[in-house]
Amino acid sequence: MKILKVIKAISLFFSAVIVLFILGIMLYKLWYITNRESDLNYVNRIYENSRKIDSIKYQDNNYVDGKLIMQKNVWKKGQGNKSKKRAEDVNILVDNSIVVSISDYEKNVIYLYQQGYEKTIQRKIADSEPIDEVSNSFEIFKPCSFLIVGEEFIEEKNTVTVECFMENLKSIKYWIWKDYGIELQAKEKNGRSVFKRENIEVNKEISDDLFLLPKGAQITD
């Protein structure tokens, strides 16, 4: 009888442990979903600050093991479908040649040419091509598990730091400028790959001449 009572007590104990374990998982999921939605809303509100940007100039630099491998200079003026953008992709690894793209979102057209050459390719802007990389960056957080890990100043700019965890990918940490919803930096957990957005100028005058094709441009479809 004593043995049966002991077995029964042990059985009840393990049953209680299992119930508490399941209950703990349910509570954690509830907390995680609530907390994630709260964090998503917070990050989304920060990205919405990009609406305050009427013009912007910046330089995107990508590093691997401390070596600069990609560089892009960007000028953007206007908002939404009324905006224009010029981007210069610099071929850092080969010859420093520059490929220029000029996007006119009102006319739904983009022009591509290599600096120093007259041949210019014209095509329509694809529906999948974001008008504004800054405000569309928020989409990267929707499919991933992420944590807001703190706040930090980068070159006197107050940022919120977000770590994103995606399936089959390494975690990436982002530093987002709170004032304007601009990503200033992104870094893989191992630190090998680093993205930096630098030399930023917000809401300063940008000449319309930057969005004109060079004289003698020969446009082809």
C-alpha cells in the first residue's frame, strides 16, 4: 500500500509539473505575442517619422571584415509619387566606375547609365521597387523574431537598437535613427558584414539639376 501511495504521489507530482510546464508555454506565447505587437508598433511609429523627410542625401557603405566592398551615393527629393531620386553605385572593387540611376516616380520611369558614357537605358519602375527604401525597411521586421535591445547614440543621433532573428539566417542588429526613421547601421552577429549609412543631410536644398540626364544622352529601351 505504501508503495502504491508513493507511486501515486510521484504520478501526481509529474502530472502537476507537466501542467505547469504547458501553462508556462502558453503564458510565454501570450506574453511574446503581446510584447512583439507592442514592439512592432513602436518600431513602426519610428519609421513613420520618415514622412518628415522632404529631401535627403546620404552615402551607403557596405563592409566585410573591415574592407569597403560596396558604396552608393543617394539624393532624393519630394515624397511618394512626386519624388525624384538619383543613385550612384561605385564599383569599389574594380575600377571605381559609377553607374547612375535617375528615378522619376511621377513619370514612372528610371534612367540608367554609366558615368562618362552617352548610352542611357530607360525602363518603367517596377511595382516591387520601393519608392523609399527608408520607410519600406520596416517590412523586414514583420516575418522575423526581434528584440528591442536598447538605445544608442551614433554620431550624436539617437537610435533605437533592434536585433532581428530569421530562420536559417544569422541574427542582424539594426540601429534606427529615431528622429527620421532612418537605418544608420546594420551588423551581423559575427560582426563580419557591416552596413553604414553616413554623411546624411536631411531637408537641405538639393538642386534639380542632379535629376537631369547629361547632355548628349542617347536613350534606348
